[in-house]
Amino acid sequence: MARTATGSSTTGSTTGDTTTHSTTTAGATNPPSAAGCCGGLSDKALTTTQAETLAHAFAALSDPIRLRLLSLIATSAAGEVCACDVVDPLGKSQPTVSHHLKVLREAGLVTADKRGIWMWYRAVPERIAEVRAALA
């Protein structure tokens, strides 16, 4: 705590990358201003809902197998792939590949369509664009 010339005291605390200050004069505490001491926050920051949705997508993409799966699907010349076609390139068993495809589907990164006994997968361009925009 530091004393100022007017007899009031100031305190500061640091958490992460931010420092907050409050001033106490004769027992009263003044919180930091809403604008912050170093300029305002961007109005382009993610909302809580956007952050949760993106976190789900990033969690799905945090596994190298799923990242590779999405790449195989998104770059397919036909725009879609059969689950049977991605087993060999990944070198994983069909149940393992199916599990990873399910995670991508639940994250909204791919859609699936059952044709006979096989599932066909397509990338969701809008969702991929959202993830890409969050990184920009």
C-alpha cells in the first residue's frame, strides 16, 4: 500500500496480465473505472456462449486423429467421404475412427448421412469458418 500526498492510500493487485487498483480515502473504497486504467476492452471479444461453442470445436480438434479426419473430409474432391474410406489412411480400427467421427459430428464440424450400411461425412463450411475466424 502506498500513501499519497492527500493522505489517501492506493493498493494494487495483479492477476494474470491485468492489474487492478482501488483508492481508499478515510475508509471509503473506489473500484476501478469501468473503462479500465489502460483503455477499454474490445467490443469484438467473444461472448460466453460463443466461447463455449468454440471451445467445444477446439476440444474436438485437439486430437491429431480428429484433425486429420477433418482434413481428409474437408479436402475430399467429392465433398464427402464414406467412413470406410478413412480407416486405412488413419491406420486405426473402424470403431476408433467411428468414435472420432462422432466427436467431430457432436462439435458440429461434420454432418453424417447413412447410406445402406455406411455413414457418409461432409464438412460444415460455416462451422469451419467460425473456427478459422476465431484464430484471426
